[in-house]
Amino acid sequence: MRLFVERETDPQETRAPMLPADVRGLVELGAQVEVETGIGQSINIPDMEYEKAGAQVSRDRRASLSNAEMVLRMSVPSSEEIQCLSQGCIHISCMAPFNNAKVVRELAAGKVSGISLEMVPRTTIAQKMDVLSSQANLAGYVAVILAAERQGIIFPMMMTPAGTIQPARVFVIGAGVAGLQAIATAKRLGARVDAFDVRPEARDQILSLGAKPLKVDLGETDRTKHGYAKKLTDEQLQKQRQAMAKQCAQSDVLITTAKVFGRKAPQIVTNEMLDGMKPGSVVVDLAIETGGNVEASELGKEIEREGVTIIGLPQLQRRVPLAASRMFSSNLFNFVSHFWDKETRRFVLKTDDQIIQDCLITHEGRIVNTVVKAAIK
Ligand code: NAD
């Protein structure tokens, strides 16, 4: 089976979709792998390393796309790229299908089987292919490192002959994958950490990392069948803000990660709450790409408001490109190998498998994913 791994075209992208070790893995499965020249340039891996792993290096993207039976890449394909794909080609990437209706329709029209990795279910068996988790984990880590760098104080307690420095106080809102990693990283640096999540089961996870769960009584909070939090009512959100204002005011660092799948992020931290924070405090809004949790945060910007630094930079995992590429590459390899038939040496698109059912967006000329279809109508 002919696989083509495409180099990312977004100038902001620092990651590579696949590393030579995983190319070797695919070649050992019996795949013919082609990679686009310069694929590992941003992480200092030359084409030669991919050749050593058994890949052909392509210098003609259009020809490689037309020839491929499967295309692997990190993000959304352009219209021109989709036009190059042959009918029946399997295209695997992060497609952000809810925000890219045009791409979804074009893939369907081109009879391409479009797989969106963000839609892989959050189940135990699919954990190894879960790009949302692997990348969110790193974003949570980077958020803390960035905040520590911007803060004028240090995170650990220090008792020295010159006096005692109290540990920094960090407050994390949303204890999913990114939030839990932010808590763990801040704890490792010695901060005193408080955290909150609307999902009651997050309480034990917060405690297990040595942080203190903030008590807020919001009444019943709902979840989707995949374990994602559902949108709070306006009344619940107002209660949450009131309960958190004091905690924000006491914190040196606030990291927000609260998201609601397929929807705009809830606005939790109002300007009034920011007004109550100490000058010199740092806020990192990890939900910025879906609208942000902080009223004043701006996408792609780091701003200062009354002495409080508010960081709204997207895709923080791009700041640790080697680690992020390694994880993404491994997720891609695990996805392909999970459905690989060693005898026929081909990927089998098992449309009756739960993982495929959740992440296959277009197939045989149709939008087959009902959730996406309903959302982009
Ligand atoms: P996410 O990025 O969608 O959201 C981040 C967190 O924000 C979630 O924990 C959510 O509960 C929380 N949140 C939403 N609204 C909030 C509010 N108003 N206030 C405070 N917090 C709020 O979540 P995620 O990190 O992708 O995780 C989603 C779910 O999937 C979680 O239940 C997680 O445990 C689960 N998960 C399971 C697996 C697996 O079993 N393989 C892997 C990863 C995640």
C-alpha cells in the first residue's frame, strides 16, 4: 500500500507529523512510504534519516498526493491538495471538522475517506492514537513553564539566610488532560496548587496530584457519553464565577483549560475577576482557540491589563516541537498499525469498528459522520 506523509505547510507549525522511527515501523508492516522533502526540518531531522528508515523522499507534492492510497499529515488539507487525491484515498489528519465544513464537503465530493484524528473516541483501546490527549498534555506543561518564566516570583518555597520565600499559588480551572498536566508540573516546581473541574470525578484526580480541589456547589452537571463536560446553565456559570473570584485574587498564576466539546469555551473569568488579581499575576488561557475562558484574553496575543499578564497564545505544544512531534507521530503510527492487515499488507477501513465509526468523516462520496453532518449543515 502506498503511503505519503506530507510536510506541514502552515508557517506557524513547528512540528513534524512523523519521525523516522515510525516510518521504519510502517515499512516493517509492508507499506511503501513516501515522505515530502523537508518533513523533519523544523525539528532538525534531515531527509537522509527518513531514507535510512526506508522511505522514499518526494520533491513533487502533487504527484505524491495523486499516487497515494493513504495520506498522513498533521492538519487540514487545502482545496488544491484535495483535488490531487485519487478516489478511494484514505486521508488521515486533524481536520477540525466542525470548523472546516468546506474541507469536509470537498473530501466527500472527491470520494476520499477522510479520517479526523480529533474524533478518535476517548476509550482505553484508542488511548495510543489519541492526539487530543498527547498534545493537550504538552500544552498543559508548557502553560506552566511559560507562566513561571513570566512571573516575577519563583514557584517553590525557599528558606534561606536572607529570608523565606513562600511558594507561588497556582489555580487551575478545568482538570482534563491539559489541566491535570498543568497541576502536576506546577506541583513539581513546588507551587501550592488549587484546582476545579465541573466533573465530580476530577476531584480525586486533583487530590492524587497533591493539589487542593476547590469546592463549588453547582448542583447537577451533565456529561456526554464520551465523558466530556456539557455546557453549564447561565445560573451555574454565574455561581462558578462568584465562587472563583476569591481564589483568582489569591493566586499568582491562573491557568484555564475549560472546554466543552464541539462548542465555544465557557467564559469563566470576567474582567471584574481580573481586576481583583494582584499586579504581577500571570493568566494563561488554554481554551483560547475555542473562544477562551478569560474575558480579556486575545487569540495569539500576550497582553497586560492593570499589571496582570494575560497569555492567549494558541497551540502551546508547538513550543516543544520535538516532544510534540514524537507523540503525534506515535499516535499516527498506532492508528495505522491498529487497522493493518499483515497478510495483505494493507490498512483495512473497518466501518463496523467503533473507533472508525467515530472518526471517519467522509466515505464513498458522503459525509458519514452523523455528529459532524448535523453540526455543519
Ligand atoms: P476538554 O479539553 O474537553 O476540557 C477540559 C476540561 O474542562 C474537562 O475536564 C472539562 O470537564 C472541564 N470543564 C468544562 N467546563 C468547565 C467549567 N465551566 N469549569 C471548570 N471545568 C470545566 O477535556 P479533555 O481533557 O479532552 O478530557 C475530556 C474527558 O475525556 C475527560 O473526562 C477525560 O478524563 C476523558 N479522557 C479519557 C481518555 C481515555 O479514557 N482514553 C483520554 C483522555 C481524556
